[in-house]
Amino acid sequence: MKKWLMVLIVVLFTAGCNTEQPDKKSVDTNEKVEKLKKVTLVLDWTPNTNHTGLYVAKDQGFFEEEGLDVDIIMPGETGADQLVASGKAEFGVSYQESITQARIQDVPIVSIAAVIQHNTSGFASAADKNIKTPKDFAGKSYGGWGSPVEESVIASLMKQENANPKDVSIINIGDTDFFTAIKRDVDFAWIYYGWTGVEAELRGEKINMIYLTDYSDKLDYYTPVLATNEEMINKNPETVKAFVKAAAKGYQYAIDNPDKAADILLAAAPDLDSELVKKSQEWLSPRYQDDAKRWGEQKLEVWENYADWMYENGLLEKQLKAEEAFTNDFLPE
């Protein structure tokens, strides 16, 4: 009886010692995750090299270091601006032109950092179309997405060369692939060289590029930008500051390490063409900050110039209060 009792005690004691205890590292990690503030970031489009710094910030733990758990999502049909303005998302990728129009309509969206310092967009066409200056738009067809801004930009450039904007046929091609469109539907379209222009290089497609900034300083606006809403700025300024600080680290990493940054973007979006991402990142990385004192910096005159241009071209109902449309207050020193 005593022998049996001793065996039972040993078994029970051993079982108690072998009871699985929570791993301290696991507990610490779970507590850390619970302490992170969850926020949503909405992209303007499918992942591309405009967004690299954001994916780097998430991958390298820069958001986590600032106490944030950031969920990066696609815009869907609603669009980033609407989700951010309504408070359904804390942050988004936007553009100076859309924020300008939104502010005129009293939509409380604010730009908090410029992703790229200068406008890298322009009108592109197949080289054999011989469209080398805005006057060559005459007699040609333009493929766009149906915005009044497009017609005004084309008109303002053509007028500088005494050409008639009415001689251009404007066709809405929606999201049709640029290369398909210029071969099948239209003569020229509006692109960002850092993506579509680089893709043309890789495909061996010779194109002519007419940059907006070559014809007007007022068209050198910030596109894209990071945005939030006024309520976030007023009620959660520390969260905004943490987000911008982490994003700045991410873009600085992409500036210093374009190849590694491209790998991080590809890991997050494996369906992207790796050669295009690598080449695009190489082209774009030095342009994130460019001649600015720090990444993300925005100038009042840039916001005023573009808003003036929009107002002069009948695209705005009233003048923009530019100082309310953006802020540099959350950028790291």
C-alpha cells in the first residue's frame, strides 16, 4: 500500500512539473501586440514603388517601434480620400490635386507628408507618333480617366505654343493598360514615368515624354502624399506623429537601400513584376526627397501655386486656404 502511494505521489508530482507553462517570450510578444494602437492605411492604387517606404516601415518594425499596428489595405470602390475623410481609415495615400478639390468642398482631409518631392508625371506617346511638344497634340487623340483637370492641363500647355486645344480628341479609357491603349485606342496618355515610363524602357518600347514641370512651375505639385483627417490631428496628434515618423524611416531606408527596399515590396506584393519593381525603385529612390531638406517636406508656395492654377482654369469654385490643406508639423526634425 505504501509502495503504491509513493508511486502515485511521484506520478502526480512529475505531471505537475511537466504542465506546459506559457513561454515568457510569447507572453511578452502578445502583451506588446495588445499595447500597439491599431490603425488603417489605405493605398491610392495597387502596391507600387510610390508605396515602398510604407511597406518597409511595416516590415522593418518601424511602425511597431512607434507603438502602431498598421493594416495596409487597397482602396476598393470607395477610394482612399473618402475613407480617410470619413474617419473609416486613419491614414491614406492621396494627391495634392484631389485634396485641393476636397478642401474647397469643406472635406476635412489634410496632407501630412509629400511622398515624392516633385511631380514626375507627364504625357507619353509612342515615339513613332512624333508627339514631342504640346503643339503636337493637335489632331491627336488623348486617353484619360474623365477628369476636368486633364482637359485643362492639355489646354494650358497647348496655349503656350499657340495651339488650339479643340483640335484634340479626348477619350475616356478608364484603367486600360497604357501600352494597349496607345497601340489600339489613342495617341497619348498621362503617366508617371517612375512606373510606366520605366516599364516602357524594360519592354523596349520607345516613347516620347512631355513632363508637366517643363512647361509650368504651377504644375509641379505633390503627387502622391500621405493624408489624414482633421479629427485625427486634433484628437490624436501623437498617433499622427508616430505614423509619420515611422513612414519617414521607411522612405529613408528606401532612399539608402533601393534594392533591399524593392525586395520588401515584392515580398508584400509577390504578383508584381520583379524586374519592373527593381528598376522603378532605382529610378524613384533618389526622387523621394530630391532637393528638400528632409523627406516629406511641403512648401506653402507649391500648394498656393497649384490652387491658383486650378482656380484660374475654372476647376475650383473659390480660392483654397492652402495653409489648412497641409502640415509639416508631424515630420521628424
